[in-house]
Amino acid sequence: MESAKPIISKEDIKKILDIERLKYCFECGICTASCSMAELLGNDYNPRELLENIYLNPERVLASDELWLCAWCYNCYKRCPQALRIPEIFLFFRAIAVKHGYTQAFEEALEKIVENIPLPLVTTLVCFHPERAGLDKDKVLERIEQKRKELLKKGKKKKTTKVLEGKIAVIGSGPAGLTVAYELARKGHRVTVFEALPEAGGMLRKCIPEYRLPKQVLAKETQFLKDLGVEVKTGVQVGKDLSFGDLLKEEYKAVFVGVGAHKSQKLRIEGGDLKGVMHALDFLWDVNFGEKIEVGKNVVVVGGGNVAVDAARTALQLGADDVTILYRRSMDEMPANPWEVKEAENEGVKFEFLVAPKKILGENGKVSAVECVRMQLGEPDDTGRRKPIPIEDSAFTRQTDMVILATGEAPDRAFLPKEVELNEDGTVWTDPVTMETTMRGIFAGGDVVTGPASVIEAIRAGKQAAESIENYLKSSGG
């Protein structure tokens, strides 16, 4: 009798695993060490072991919930000496698992996500992307809400009935701040979140487009926090409506700073004040808050990060005929998530690499073209990426009627007391273990500390900070 045909052939496995690269893997552990999900879940998730099992026992992997726990941050790929695209390898097997009905593994993964990852609805849409494997994301969100209700009924959320003494102030309602509020509220602490925007969500609400994160989903997460007892004060800007000193004078025993990186880093370029030139954060902000935006027909986006890609895709959806991203390095150095880049290309966004703008040209006060120069890559700079160097006599002009500048984001630190020290790049310095700043009782995390990063990294920082804050309150009698 013939043996059953395997679900996945060895040829497919060799192809997707990129055997030529994998055979040079020295099991350095960088992929797991750089993985936020591995840190959040501990022994429940190890991407390196999962990668190894794909080759040794692929059908066992199809039945493993670990297959569904990659959050697509691509830190493993960016730091891997062999540049193995682990998220895409896992996606290949996720799609096969869906095709062959390995649904129980996915259900078990959802249990772990709901139990261990704050903001499970948001993270599922922004980080886990079940739709990429062929699942209906709306049905997945329904399952998550159902599982959250079930876990609450069973008491698995460990919400205490005792209200602990001392309040905690959280400045900023992005993923890091909301995570701190969630973790501490579950343990019985009184938490107040201060948000400068008219609605909670921080960068989640301000910059992630509606097609990636519907605002109704974010509203559900915020409401869940309020149901836990978290007080959310929107439209309150610390440093303007309320001073940092005012917080310290009240009964707040600890403060968490999670204000993100909301300030656009200005590109000093001639013509930057012409009509039709916008900064990407302002552009995404206006779109997300329902402002009427006149999008050009031929749009140029300058930059290579996730914000640049989001701005380009949004411009295309708003009716632009042609959208091109100009990036001064190569695709390999591009900081944007590779899969987001691929999806943008599929939608029609164009990319021109090794190109940098010299000046923006205009007619009658409005953008008409961008003068650019071609680049070549030299030696690595302090970021580890090869430095772009202009090629002599390579200038050229391309026509455009709208330029969106996405050349980086930085945190606003103006409201912080002078006792809170900063790093050289303007981010807030924190103790790497406790996440406490140089001012006692003041903690910080997320983009304000790391610079722009992924949602799952901000959540990891929030969980770490919440644990440190609780330890601090216990030691100080708060």
C-alpha cells in the first residue's frame, strides 16, 4: 500500500526555507533574542526552534500554535546575519495550515494572545495579520472579543477587587501608555491617562490609516480599559494645560511617560514651504481626523520608513494617479516593514531607490517638480547602514504636484523636567532594566525612549514598565 502523500513536499520546504542561507545558520539566537513576542510569552514561543522544526517535522509545525504568534516586526530578519525572512517563512506555513484545516492551533494561539498581549484587537490587525494566511479578519476579531469575555468570566484576568493606595499617571495613550494602564489597572491600581489629542490612541489613532486599523476597533480597546477602571482624560496636554509639577503635587505616586514620537523631523530643503508640500505625520493626522485633503495626481513621498509607506498608500487610496517613494538608500537598508512595502507595490505605489531630493521647485507658489540627485552607498554610518553619497553630475528633475516628507519622527520632550536626562538623539534615557528615568518615580517607554518602532515593541516596553512601577510602589510604600 502506498504511503500517504505529505502535505508539504521537501522541495517546497527547501525553497521557502532558503536552504543555502539556512545551512550557514550558526544558531546564534539573535532571532529569538530580538523578538518581542518571545519576551512577552517566554517559553511559549521560540522562533528559532520553530524554524528548525519546519525542516525536521513540518506537519508538527502546522499543528503548533507558535506558528501564529509572529508579530511581523521583522527584527529577526533585520538582525539575522543570514537575513532569513522568518515572518514570510511562517506565513507560507500558516497558509498551508488554513488550507488543511489546522484550526485548533490558531484557536490556542488566540488564547495566548488574549491572555498575554494587551490590546488584542489592535495587535491582531496591526501585528499578527491573520488575513495574510487567508482568514477572515472580522471573524477573528469576533473570536477575540468572545475569548476575552470568556476569560473575564473565568477570572483569568486576575482583576483584584481591592483598590490600592496611590495613583499612577500615564502621559500619552499610545500602545505603551495603554499597556501600562491595562496592566496596572488589572492589579487594582488607580490609573489616569492624559492624552493631548481629542481621542485616545496616540500614534495608533493619529498615524495608522483606517484601512489598517478601523477607529471603531481602537474605541473598543479604549472602552475596555475604562471598564477596568482606568480614567482617560483627553484634550489635556501636559506642559500646557497641566504642568509636570502639578502631577507631582497631586497624589500620583509614579508617572509613566509614553508620548511617542509625534514631531516630524524637518528636512531642510529649498521649496519646503511651497503649497503642496506636507509632512507625513500632518498628512496622516488630517486624513484620520476627517479633514478634507486635496491629494495631487502625481505624488512624491520622501523617506523609507513605515510612515512613508502608510502615507503613500493613503495618497493612492485618496485618488492620486501616481505615487512614488524616493529613498536615498537601497531597498535592503529601508527601515519600513518589508511586507508593508510589498503590499504597497501590489497596490501600485512605485519606489525609486538611491535617490535624494535637492530642492522642491514651484510655479506660482505651488509645487511643480522635485530636483533630485542619484546616490551610491559608501561605508556604514553610526546606524550600521551604508552611508548614501551623492553621485557627481547625476542631478535630474521629476514632475510632481504634491510632496509628502516622511524623513523621520522624534518625541516632544519640552514638557519634561530638567532632571529627566536625554540621550544624544533626543530620546529619554531610562534604566534598561527598570525603565526608570533619572528622576525618581518617573518611568518612560515606547517611541519616546527607542525612537520610532513597532506596536508590539511598544507593548513589550509597557509591560516591562508596569512591572517596574508596581515594584517601585511596593518598595516605596505606595
